[in-house]
Amino acid sequence: MMRSRMAQWLRSIMVIVMATPAMAQTVSAQSPPPAGGTMALEGTMKTFYKALNVFIVTTVDGVEHAYHFSKDLVVHGGKGAGVDALEGLSEGSTVVVHYAAEPTGQAVEEIDVISDDRFQVTEGVAMNVDRRRQEITVRYGSGRTETFRLTHSAAAEAATDTAANVGTKVMIYYTDERGQKVAHYFLLLTKQDRPE
């Protein structure tokens, strides 16, 4: 009896050991984005595998993306801090994954849970995107302008040619941090007539 339990236990371990490389190969089989540097992807949380340090996000077009993360993952929004905040997310929570494309795969640096109540959203026309100062200035329909501080990830994701973003309608996901509006993610919507 003890021997059959031991054999069953060993078979279970063998299945896990053999499945882990196959899962890693599936994750790495996804082709990395054509550009390098830090990028962002918006989607909904599908599955979280804490033991494997992997989570799956589904984009609007239905494509599933698998991401590896480290213990020092930064999570904005949600319940809890760091990796523990991912455990509290329910399937379908809207997230923005900030990651770096690397030859070995996609290394997640930060996650924003934008379905969390802390995040607010606004739309305007980008007047200036300053990566060095980590700021984006937008003009609203009323003509009023406002400058948001960008997180490190959001600044890194901004196009290197900042002039290309000027005159583009943007949707900004931001939080209010000690009276300062901080943009965690902005999405380019449409090109507007360039200001004179």
C-alpha cells in the first residue's frame, strides 16, 4: 500500500516536472513585439499561476498573452501589495501590463488594475509629451490645458519622437497622489488637426 502511494506521488512529480518546460516553451513561443523597450498592453485578467510566476491576460481581440513576473512586481490598484494583489483579482478585471521585450521573453515590470476605483480616466488632445521630465500636457474641448506627471513606465512607453504624439487624442488613466494627477497609462486614440 505504501509502495503504490509512493509510486503515485512520484508519477505526479514527474508530470509536473515534464509539464513545466512545455508550459515555458508555450509562453516563450509567443513572438516578442517588433520594437524593443518598455511597452504596455491593456486586457482582462484570465488566469494567475502563483507557483509558476505566470499570469494570462486576454486582449480585446481575444488573443491570450502569458507573462512571467518576479517577486518585486509593482501592482497599482487591486487588493494587497505586490504579487499578492494579483491573487485578489477576479477573472475579467481590466489591467494594463507594463513589460520589457527581451530576447528570453517579456519581463513584467508593473501592472495597473485600471478597473480599480482608484483609477480615473479623462480624454483630451496631447499638446506635449516630455519623457525627460515625465509629463504629458493635454488640451480639453473647453480649451483648458492640464499637465499630468507620468509614471516611469508610462514615460518609457511614450514614443521616442514626442512630436508624433502632439495633436493626438488620448485617453489617460490616472490616480490622484497627494494632490498631483499621475498618469499610469495613456492610449493614443485619433490624430487631430495639429495646433498652429
